[in-house]
Amino acid sequence: MDTQNTQLKHLSLDEIREGCITIHGGENDGSKVCMMQEEFRQGIDLIQDYKHAVTFYGSAVLHEEDPIYKRVQNIAYKMVKEFGVAVITGGGPGLMEAANRGAFEAGGKSVGATIKLPHEQETNKYVTDMIPFYFFFARKVTLSYTTEACFFVPGGFGTLDELFDVLTLVETKKITPVPIILIGSDFWKPLDTFIKEQLLKKFKTVQTEDINIYHILDDEEEIMNVVRNAKPRVSF
């Protein structure tokens, strides 16, 4: 199957940078704030086109030969087929590609919020719409802005950062609760144990209701049922 050509419909990072430097007369605090504002603006403008969407967060280095890849691909495919949602990821390779691929093969919208990194990361070929970011915080807001479910699959520091960001937003009622599903119990159970034993029981830095914000699941039908039974999200 041929994949579609991705068209960048927004300013590139270089165009944002050059425009802000021109406006503020050089590389200074003003131009940096300008770049941040433009990334936020572009991100929100893009995501407003996808009122019904789900977001997948996960590793760029776990590829097709890893069993979790196919599971992620299947779940994204089922989400598009049953709910007609757009699938949003970080747009990179690995498990982000798996989610974008599932959405693409289901005939759905497959969105990538890419990030500029020290080691360049190619946008996966299953993305049908994309927007570039330099600042992680602007990207995180875009990824969670309209999402109706968050799927976290194995990843590194970035994935953990995104997980705790979303958990905090729900815990503090900054966003309406959405299903937060951690896929892959062998990966997530040790973290779950740490949260329950250290944060909840020993140090009491979280409450019992906080650990009920997320679900650790492996079975695809159980995952779909959590989404089916979720209340509609209220926007910001």
C-alpha cells in the first residue's frame, strides 16, 4: 500500500525563528518568547481541526519486530474504525509509527507533532498531517489539548515525562478526566508498584483516588471497553 505524501501546512521552525528575530531585532528574550508563542498558536490551530482524537505516546526505538508494535498498530486501527477519531503521535519512528500506521491503514487521520532533537528523527511515512516543534512544553499542550484518550506504551524519559504531565493535569483538574491507558504490564507494573508503595503508602504524597486515574492493560478488548465506557471530554 502506498502511503500519502505529508504536506507541512504551517511555518517551519526556521521560518518561525527568522520571523521572530526580524520582529525583535536579533536573538534575544523577546524573539525567544515570540518563538514559543508561535509554536503554541500553530499547535492549537492545527489540533482544532481534530476535535475527536486520541493520542499515543511511546518509544522511537522499539520497532516492528517488537511484539508491542503490532498491538499498538491494532489498537489505533480499531480506534479509527469504531470511533472515527484522529490518531495523534509524536510523528517519529518506533511505536509512534505503529499508531500512525494503524490509523492510516484504517483510513483515518494520522497526525504527527514532531520535535527537533540533537539527533535528527525522521517523520514516519504514515503521517498525513504534521506540525513541527522545538519546545517540548508547547508540543505537550498540543498533544493533550483535545484528546479523548491517552495511550502510553513503553518508552524512555520523554514518554514518562508526558505520562506524569497528563496525570498531573487530570489530578489537579486542569483537564476533564480522560482514559489514561498504559499498555504493556511488564513495562508499567514496576512503576505502578513504586507509585503505590512509595508515593501512596510510605510518603503519602498522592491520594488513593490518584492511583485510579490510570489503567494498566494488555488485552485489546479491555482497552476498547475502557474507551467505550468513558464520559465525553469537556474542552478547556
